[in-house]
Amino acid sequence: MISNIRKNIMGTVSFAGKFDGMRKAQDFIVYPFHVDNPTFAAMVQSDTRIGRIHMQTGALIMSPSRPGGSFGVHLAIAKPAGCLNGEELLLLKAAIFATASSEAGDNSLNVVTDNSGALEVFGH
């Protein structure tokens, strides 16, 4: 279940998510989409978990909670954690699409990221 989808300071998307095996919702950030994303899955990360959401089906894999944080290497032990329903997936795709830019970001440090792959979120 996801809620509170919004644009974050990186110029990408954040949302509150509560998935299988979680007691309460956590704040997740969606990593930027690159044009050469072979799996076309959204990588998401919270303070204690990391996972991927498949953009065609809404299927989700999520790492176990780690007090020190979960990182890319922890995706190797990620397990299925449910599936977004059609409405949630559509809203997430729309929010990701709205942030598409080769220079996404709006913070005072002038840090930008390439989120141009987000233009293809509905194409896959």
C-alpha cells in the first residue's frame, strides 16, 4: 500500500509505503530512471529497506529491515513483498513521469540527477 506520493528535493518521487512483513509505513525514495534501465523496475529505498517495483505488473521485492540501512547489495536477499494494485501503480507512474528531466532536482545545493528515463514509464 502506498500513499502520500510527492516530488522530493532530488527532483524524483517519494512516497509512504507499507508492504508485506512491515509493521508500519516508511518513507521511500524512488531512484532516478535512466534510459538504459534493462528491467524497467523502480528502485526504492527507505532508512532500513531497499526494493524494486516492476513497472508493468506492480510486483514488489523488498529486503529485510536492517537497522543500519539496506543498500544495493541487499537486493540479493530481497523477497516478494506483495503487489501494488492498479490504481497505486498508475498514480506512482504518473508521479514518476511528471519528474522526467535530464537535470532533475530543485535543492539549494544545485545538485541535479538524470531522470530522463522516467519519460518511458508508461511505455513499458
